[in-house]
Amino acid sequence: MCAIRELPNPYPDVYIRGCPVPSVNPAQNTTSTTINRRGPDAVTEAVVNAVADIDGTSPLELRPLSTVIDPDALGKLVRNGEDVSVEFAYCGYNVCVSSIGKVTVRD
């Protein structure tokens, strides 16, 4: 069983799991992508593009990811190599980013 702990503010809706990403309910509207490139903005771009895809909008129309989570810290998590995932709410969707580079967005 995974223990979920809330991170301190300024991101009260962010959770870290020390286990694999939970399975997704097939009844939910879901999209997944894998972070295929390296670089400081790879994770941010993957998250924003995945949310825009499921929302049917342009990534430029979404609010900045930095309003809900620190993009640098999120990128470090993916490059860390530990088996963890981070879940947070962004633009009305639940986003899960795993340390293996998988981004899952569901409503």
C-alpha cells in the first residue's frame, strides 16, 4: 500500500507516491505520453502538451504550469531515477508524472 503525504505549500494539491503510478479507470477521459527528450523544459512541455491534447486546446491557451507546481523540481524528479510519481491538479485535470518519464492526464 502506498502512503500519500501532502507537500508543504505553495503547492497544497501536489502529492508524492513512493510506488508505481496507480492504474487508471477506463471510464475516465485519459491520455498518456512518455517524455522522449531531455532538457530543462522536457517535462513541462510534455505535461502542458498532454493537458492541451485532452482539453482540445492550444498549449499557449493554458495557464503556466508554474502556477501549480515548480517545473524545475518536477524535472529533477523525472531525472532522479527513484521509483516515485507526483500527482497534481492542472487546468481542471489530474496529472500524474512518474520518475520513469510517463505523464498521465485524466479528468
